[in-house]
Amino acid sequence: MPLEIERKFLVCDLPADLEHHGKIKQCYLQANPLRSVRVRITTANKNIPCACITIKGPAKSGHYTRHEFEYQIPFDDAERIMTLCDHPPIHKDRYVYYHKENRWEIDVFKGKNEGLLLAEIELQDETDSISIPPFVTKEVTGDPRFFNLYLAYHPYTTW
């Protein structure tokens, strides 16, 4: 069963040696705290658009693990599906940063979420130790305000 083990942190400043990993456009078909259905278009692979649909379950209280099912779908289908969403898509640029032995993904939000910088790290196990980079300020893993689903309906610039 596919699982996602992820922690999320606020970022104060972007480090200089980031690797651009692509542009992301995503929206949600279902806005339920117990599960989300997301459609995403990204240009991560050599600027070739790629699309996927993702279904995520809830994380148990105090834990970072949740079910995640992700499948590639045709690009044209993703664009059509996005027209079914009842909110504007989230836009962000994704960067990759390596700190010690950890791979961090840093999202720089655009549009109505402009100004928000989040770093995520995916783990193999919830007990994995991580080394926090100096540009990370506060962990927000369990704070629902920083879930992309929440940001779709309550953009950062409106807080």
C-alpha cells in the first residue's frame, strides 16, 4: 500500500544553491479533511509537461504518514479535469536542495499564495532523523493552514 511520510517547514530565505525542479499547477476535486483528490501538471522532467492525479488520505494525529495513490494521466485530460475544480489552481515553483544526507523540496508559491515558502522532506520511516537546514524556521507538518488543500480555498495573501 503506497504511503507518504512527509514533514513540512516554513522557510525564511532561499539558499543560493537551489536546483530548479519545475513549475507546478494543481487543483483539488475534493475538499474533504479526510481525503483529497488532486490533479497536478508539472514541468519537472526537462520542461516536458507531465500530469497526474493523486488521492491522499488523512494522517493520524501526531504522525506524518498517510496513504497516497498517484497515477500519471494524459496532459489533455488533466487540463480538462482542472476546469471541474471550484477554485483557481495553485501555482508554485519547486526547487531541490540537498542538506547533508537529506533531499529537501522547496516550494515558492505564486499568485494568491505569493510570499509563502515551504520546505518538505519525505522520509522512509517516521523515526528517521533529519538535519534541518539553516533557512528553515518552523515545522508546520500538522498545521492544516499549510496544507495545499487549505491554501487552495484560503490563500496565504488573505490571512
